[in-house]
Amino acid sequence: MGIRSRSASPVPGEELSRRALLRNAGLAAALVPMAGALAACGSGGGGGSAPASAGKAAAMPAYVPPNKPKPLYEGTAQGVMDVYESFPMDGPKTVTGPIGDGSDFNVMIMTYGQPSPPVNESVYWQLLNKELNLNVKPLQVPFADFQTKFPALVAGDDLPEFVSVPVSQNVARLPQLAEAQFTDLSEYLSGDAVKKYPNLAGIQEAGWLNGFLNGRLYGVPRSDPIFTTQIYTKTDVIEAAGANPRPANLQEFRDLAKAVTDPKAGVYAFGGNIAGFVQMMFGVPNKWTRNSDGSFVSAYEHAAFVPAVAELAALYKSGVFHPDTPALISNKVQRDALFRSGKVAMVHDGNRAFGIVADDNKLVFDIMMPFGKDGGDAVHWTGNGAYAITMIKKTSDKKRIDLFLKVLDYISAPFGSRESFAINYGVEGADYTIKDGVAVLTTRGQREQDLGLAYIAGGPQVLCNPQGAPGVDKLNYDWQQKVVSTLLPNPAEHLYSQTFNSKGAALQKQMDDAIVAVFLGREPASSLTAAVQKWKSGGGDQMAREYAQAH
């Protein structure tokens, strides 16, 4: 089984299906968030909470460590992920008692691949219906259609009873929508109340923060890793060049890039945009900074932002980027191919971007440790902690709410549990086979995973790729252990800004384009000053005011 290489294609040019990206234990944070691919310091927070009414703010659900098999390497509460050699075949049963009542479970799920085979052709779907004692009826909305389909469902009052919303989707006035149309789950999940649903109690705070809207708890999260991007290095290419594979400052990074670049052999240091990595190296904040007086200042206004992009442009001008870089920025498949073949020595991609590393067990690679430009630690921007939140339409029917939460409790069973095995593998013979003691999905099993139910709720993700590149999980684990102390959150991540909601995407593209123009030498670094001012006057300053009010 394995975490496969995300995000809802947040990396420009990501062309893989979500099933291929997230198969089994993996999830959306596998790759860099949308803003992270280019500007990475971005323009907004999440769609999170607006100010709560006085005295109404709900408490965070209590955390109870999940009932899970002992991992090979233990993760941490700070976000380092557990490591397993393979999916345990004798894991604990974590759900007791009945779940469903034989009724229909109508749920909206955003999908990335093909629609699931119909229930009469999917033994996986039939198994989940039996396990849950429900008739699961998914409304599958393709990623490309979500931004038009979801508002139409809202306007027509056609949303199904249960709705899963990816946090990467910019849903207009989500806090107000939740208050008007969805059930406030605070009394059922806040504090110790969540302990009635043990697997939901195993979800960490970083995930739950996404479910708070207007200070109340409306959504159950599907957790994502908090780490974002990495630079993967082709160790054989670096060794052949006699270069230092572990630079500790900017100059050593430049020297490495120069040493591995050999235009005559068609070998280059990079083949895509590494703006996020360079900005973190320079200490640029994660999208926003909150000052002691409560005001918010964009990372675009940080003193290191323009110098970081100027350095990126200087690297490009020095010839260490592949000549096809302008096209490669938006072509992940080709970037990965060049990396595999050794024509690109380093690639910047998301944490757990296993389309590069885990599906190729012959690939020899390493992960570069972040560093500050003058030595010492860099900052590492965190993600938002969740892929999606799932809500129930407004109801006072406590039995129906309890059923909803029992279903999500089952789906959130920890890695290695019997419930998790059923969700991730389905039916033996049809959906998976056992090879050398390891469960392996069949082609049919992979296809039936397109049902998408596994991605509507869940606790911490794990590292488990027994068929992947040798040592990939331990390598990633060691990297996380060293980087976790440098994590830098976005203080606006779970705050709500109506301006970001309505203009954020357009403003982000404006800045992404300005950064790429400098990176590729089409504009001088000084042009960023005017670009930032345009961003500020076009809505950036208003976002800052709204985040300050929402905090």
C-alpha cells in the first residue's frame, strides 16, 4: 500500500488523478498548496472563521491518541508522521456497535479521476454499504466543475444531506453559508464530547481548526500533513559531478547548482520554479505576519521578498535551469521524467510527492535539508492541516447527527485498523491481492477507489510505501524530524476574509505572473515594487484589515 503522489493539483501542471496521488493512506498535502508553487507567500488565509459572537466560541475537541498498531517509527503531536513497513494485517478493530440504519447516505464528494463504477459493478462500494449498514449515494463533482457546480447546488437548494468541501476550494461566504444551511456540531464534538467517537478524537488540532466557522464547529476534517515542499536531489548526478549534496547556505547552494550543470550533456540543476524554497531560505514569512498590535502585513511587503526573487532570477540567468523551464513550470509530468532520467538534478515539489519517488523503487534520491541563506535554519511554511471538511445539512434530528458522526468515525479509523484496511483495500481477490505478505491493490481496486468516500474524514496520515524507493519513508521521517522545529504557520490560515474569498484567486495570479516574469528575466526585480502596490490597492490591504478584525 502506499501514499501516492496530490493536490487537487495545486502544483501547476499536475496532471495525475487524485486516486494516483492519494491512493490508500496518502492525501492532499502530498504536494505544494496552490499559492506555494509560484509566489508561495501568497495572498490569503483559509476560508476559516469570522469573529465569533460573544461567549459563543466552541472549545477544541479533546485529543485522545488513536488505537493503532505500533509503528516502526513513532510520529509526534507536532506533525511528524508515523512510519510503517507495510499495512498491518492484524490491526485492531476500533468501531463497535451498529453504525447505520439501512437508510440512504447522500454525500457530495469532489473527485479528481473518473466517476466511480456503479454500485452493482463495485464490490468495494458494496463492502462499504455492508460495513456501514447504509446505502451510500455519492454526488461526485469533478474538480474542474466544482467552482460552478457547488454555487449552483446552493442556489437551487439542491445540496445533498452530507457535503464534503475541500479546503483548497474558495467557497463564497462559507462561514455564513454554514451558519444558514449546516448543523452546528459543537455540542457533539467540542471538548470531551468528541470522546463518544474515538477515531474522531484521534484527529489533531491542526485538522480541527479547518472545521471552525464563525467560532463554531461545523465540519469534520480529513487531515493532511502540515509539511509543504521539499527539494528532491538526484544523488548519483551530484556525486558524479563531485559536488556537495548538502549545502548549508546560499553560496554552497549556488556552487552545487553550477557544479551539476553540464549543458553539453543536457544536464541542469533545476527544471521548474523554486521560488518557494528560495523565499523560505531568505526567511520570507508564510503569507502573512501578525504584528503585536494585531495588524496583518503581507509577506510581499517583507524586506526579504524582493531580494529572494532577485536571487531566483540570478540563478536562472546563470544557466543552471533547464532551457525548457518556462514550459516545465506547468508540466509536472515532464519535470518528473527529467528528474528520473538524471537530466535535472534537483526538483522542488510537495512533501510526499511520491509520483517522483515512491512509485519508482529503482530511483536513488535524497531530500535536501532547508537552510538559511547565511547558514543556520530556514523557515518552513506549514500547510493548513486538512484536505477537506465534511458537514451535515441543518437538522435538529439528534439520531441523524449521531449516525453522521458514527459514519465519519468509521472512515477516520487510524492506519492499520481493520476499518482502515477495508476502506483502503476493499475485497480480497477483486480489489487487492497479497504479495510477499503485503496487500497490493489490483487495477480494479484502484479504479473502485474513485468512489472517494475515504477522503471525506480522517486523522493523521502516515508514511508507508513498501513497494516504493528503498528507504523513502525513513528518509522522509528523518527530514520531518529535523524540519519540524522550523515550521512557520500562516497566522491568517483559518481566518475569514471576504475580499480574499472574492478576489484572492485573481490577485494571487497577478502576483504569480509578476514573480515568474522576474524569474525568467522578462522584467527586473524592481518591477515587483509596483506589482505589490497594485496587489495592495486591488484588495491586499483590505484583506489585511479583515484578517485583523477576524482574529
